[in-house]
Amino acid sequence: MAYKDEALQRLADKMAARGMDLEQVLTALAEQRVEVPSWGFADSGTRFQVFHHPGAARTAQEKLDDAAQVQRYTGICPSVALHIPWDKTDDYEALKAYAGRLGLQLGAINPNLFQEKEYRLGSLCHPSAEVRRQAVDHCLECIDIARATGSKAISLWLADGTNYPGQDILMARKHRLEETLREIYAAMDPDMRLLVEYKFFEPAFYSTDIPDWGFSFLLCQKLGPQAQVLVDLGHHPLGTNIEQIVGTLLDEGKLGGFHFNAKKYADDDLMVGSTNPYELFLIFNELIAAGQRAAQVAYMIDQSHNVEGKIGAMIVSVMNVQTAYAKALLIDRAALERAAEAGDVLGGNAVLDDAYQTDVRPLLVEVRRRLGVPADPLAAYRASGYEQKIAAERG
């Protein structure tokens, strides 16, 4: 196929010489889907203060309005994750219908097991059976909400842990967690998934009840096939090889999804790809290499930005995800395998570097043309006047 854009044609010729088809790459990019979080459009802050941003969404409906802007300018974000009770409503059918009118659907349901005063010493792992009952009942409520909204994923993160040695019996906390998760798992419909997230510290600083991917994997194995690990890019010690974790979970059929964000030190929840774009590229390399084993992986953004505009920042994150995916799709996999088999260290690294250094902007412009969205989503959004409009209306 001939392309009018010269840069795109050069890329197509380069790929054809390697036995690769640019049209397949364009199709994959057009079919990419990334879920946005409702909470990413609301006011956020640090552990010390919540900062108000003019026009930040205040209700579930306003969050959907803002998410619709991301979908309007990117074309690959048709679903919105909800956080309960932040997005609680008396009529989920009406909320689902409202989303539908905006061209959206409601995505993963996220229980809140960290905000109630009763959860000071934990939720599903709390020493008190009464508090554990409260936490389980909230998760069961979220499963009912998923049924009402049509969601197929319960995304579970716990703040549970201890701050001091002797605060609780660690093995007892593990037993409580397994018992409560079994009840939650048993309540799900057969086509639902429980995505179990992990985090190695914060807000618990001595022990965290689901501290790493291995512990999450162990829990999911015990629960059954509907339980899978959720990887949040910010939830790892510095230097962790996240792409190796991704490859292992894919190979075991236990990678359920991602919470995309970026970090500099800890769980910073920065815009995706803002500090570590090469890591994001390498993660997509593993996902593409896995083929059909990655077909059911859920791609979700989880960022809590407070120094920049909400919607614009979400668009930037989506664009960075697209860029990383596009570059990974250009990897010459046959050459990469030959280099690995020959023990050609520099050759293998050069194959990855060649794809990463490729300017994929003409490729993404073509994808967006086919999707019917602007070539530069961020510039188009900023020129739309929507940000000024909501700032005036919402205060």
C-alpha cells in the first residue's frame, strides 16, 4: 500500500524489507483501548493537602463529561473506571445510560477499603471480625454495582498493613485476608474478574499485607482462574524490573491488568511515561511478545495529578501510552530472536534501540486520521475552550 506521507512511506518500506507490514501496526494501534479513572478528573493532592483546580469534576456525571473529552480527542478511551463510594449514586442504571449518551461505558469498579475511620488498623485483615465484615460487605456491594453497570472487573487495592513490630500477628493477618477474599471471590459472576493489586509500602511502613506481585500471585492462585494480578507501575521499589514481572505473569496466565502511571521515587502517580518512557516501551515489548496470552489484559490509567490540568494531563498520558505501544510494535522480532539465539548482546540491544528511536509521530497521525480524531489531541483540546467553560461553570 502506498502512503501520501513521505515519512510514513519510508517507515513502510523499511518494515517491508524486514518482512513486516505497516498496516498490521496501524490496525493494532487503532484497536488499542485504555480505560481512564473517574478520580483522575477530581481534585487531588498530597498526603498533606488537597488542592483545588478550577473546573475539577465534583460529581460522577461531571467526571464522565470530562472523560468524554479524552475519548473525543484520542478515540481509544471509551470506558471509565469508578471508585466507590466516591462515585456512589442511587441509580446506576441512570449513570450507565448517561455514560452511553456520551459514547462511554462504565469500567472497572474499585472498592474503597482505606478511607473509613474503622480501617485504621486494616480492612480485610483487621483484627476485628466486625470491621472485616464491614469491608467484605462493601466489596459485595461493589460486585452488585458491577452487575448494574455491566462491568466485568473488580479492581482491589488494600491499604492494610502494620506500622510496628508486634502490632499484629502477621500470619494471622494472612489467614484473615485469604478468608475474606474467598467470600468476595465466591460472590462474583462467572464472567467477572477480581484484579488484585499490590504495593510494597505506604500507608503501612512495617508490613504490607499484599506487598508484592508474588504475594498477589499466590492469593490469585489460591482463589481460582477469575483472580488475576494487577500491576501498578508506581508500586515497586526503585530498580525493579517490571517488564520481567509482566513477562512472568503473562506466561502463567495471571496478568489481569495495569494501572498506568509514572514514578520518580515511590507511588507518585505522575502522568504515564513522564519519567520512564523506555520502561513503558519495554513493558509493551513483553505484552506484544506474549501474543494471545495478553488478549484479556486490561489497560487502565491511575494517576492523581494536582499541579496541571486534569483533562489535558489525561490526554498526555494516553498519547504517551500510544507512543510506547507504537514503538514496541515496530520491533523486528525475528532479528531480536536471532540475536538472542546467537548470544549477540549488542545486536539484540540495537534491535530494541532502533524501534525505540523511531519517530512514530507520522504513524500516530495516520491512526488518528482513521479514528476521526485530531492529529494533535492535546492541542485540539486546549484550543476547544472546554477548560475555560468548566472553570466558569464549576468554579
